[in-house]
Amino acid sequence: MSPFKFFLFSAFCFLLSLSFLIYTYTQVDLNLTLSNNTIYQSIQSQLTNIGYFNRPLSTIIFFSLVLFCTFLYFLVLKINKQFTVKQLWTLILGSSLIVTLSYPAFAHDIFNYMFDARTVVKYGQNPYFTTPLNFKEDDWIRFMRWTHVGSVYPPGWLVTSIPFYVLGLGKFTLTLLSFKLLGVISYLASSWLMLKIAGRKAWILWSFNPMVIIESLSSVHNEITMVAFTL
């Protein structure tokens, strides 16, 4: 693809990724304050009004984003031979870094991942034999689901996630970002391995799939790390 056409195409991709990023912040938990910065608080307040108090508009935005992402995915599949491998990697890296900064709007699992590691590191307890409700004084349980049960995730995941909890220095937002870092590392590793093992077609089918991108980089489900290790 010519440099000019690629510039236009990549600009559309990154704009769509940025739009998705902004939309996810309409779903920030009402009990959660990610930053006390006044400018951020002002913007977040407007986004919260859309997500929680203007559901029809929120629904329209969400389905529009899904349709655009799906259209873009099939377009890449159709014209993929026009791209060089370097151009495709540029799209993957650029979009993934943007989406990684999004809020985990469609799943709350990441908060449980974080608290399981916190149970080990901060409290010195086994998350399989205790529950988050045993630490009622901890503010982090306000953002969790399933606080009445112990960890349901395998020990390998717990061992993998603990270093990323430590990287967060005990700060909620920083820890959230560090777990997002684990997601993007796993996604990019799986993408690279898919190219090496299965070839260009499988690589594109995997790396540009909207569901894979959203669930791996925004929701950060631990399955993406499992996929990376499996590959």
C-alpha cells in the first residue's frame, strides 16, 4: 500500500481505537475514582452521564463502534495483500497501545486478578482459602464482583500476575495499568507467535479480530496469557 493510502487507513484505525477508548470511560464504576485531577474529573463526569444516565445514546455509540470495528476487520481481510508486514505491525502496535489504555468496561475479572495478587503480597494469605470479604477495610473490594468466594483462577495465573501487582506499588490505578501491560504483552506475543507458527493469513485473522482485541486489551481476560503460553 502506498504511504499516503496507508496514512489515511492507519489514521482511521487509530481514530476508531481512540473512540473506543473514550467510550469505555462512560462505564467507570460509580464507586471508583481513577484520578483526582480536576480536568479529568470534569471529563469523566460527562462520560459517566452518558454511560449511566443516557443509556439510549450509550447504546447507539456502542453498536456504532462495533459495526465500524467489524467493517474494518473484514476490510483488512479483503485487502490484506496490499499491506506490507511492517505496515500491518504498525496497525497492530498502534491500535493495541491505544486500546490498552481503555477502561475494562465489559468485564470485572481484572479486579479479581488484582485482588488475588494483593491477598498474597499485602496480606500474606492464600486466596484459595480466603475471600475478599475477609478484608472489608480494603477499598479495592468496592470495585469487585464475587467478593464472597475465593479465587477461581489457576495457580499458574496467580504466579504470573503477582509481579505485575508488585509493579503497581500498591496503587490501584498503577496496578490496573500494570495488569493492562500484562495483557498487551500477551496479545503481542500471541500475535507474533501466530505469524511464525501459522503464517500470514492466520496472523491477520487473529490479530485484527475485534473480539480478540477487546477481550485481550480492554477486558484483559487471562485467557490471552494462556494463549500466549500455549503458542
